[in-house]
Amino acid sequence: MNRINLSFALGLGLTVVISFFHGAAQISDVSLLIGLLAASLITGVAMSVSSESESE
């Protein structure tokens, strides 16, 4: 469970940093932000599934 929160927080932080570098005022940056958010969420879920199967 901690891994999900950690990876999601890292992805969210990375998204915020990148959006600041890009200006975050354009539509393309919004879609990039959403894409990175989804990627971090998918990564968190995948890590959680793999860690759960390891514990079993």
C-alpha cells in the first residue's frame, strides 16, 4: 500500500514540475499532465499487484 502512495506521489510531483517547466497554460500541456497522471496511477497499481503476488 505504501508503494502505491509513494509511486503516485512521485508521479504527481514529476507532473507538477514538468507542467511548471512547460508553462501549463496550453491545452497540450494539460493533456500531457493527464497522461503523466494516468501513467503514474497505472505504475502504482502494477507495483501493488506485483508486491501482493510476491507476499503470497
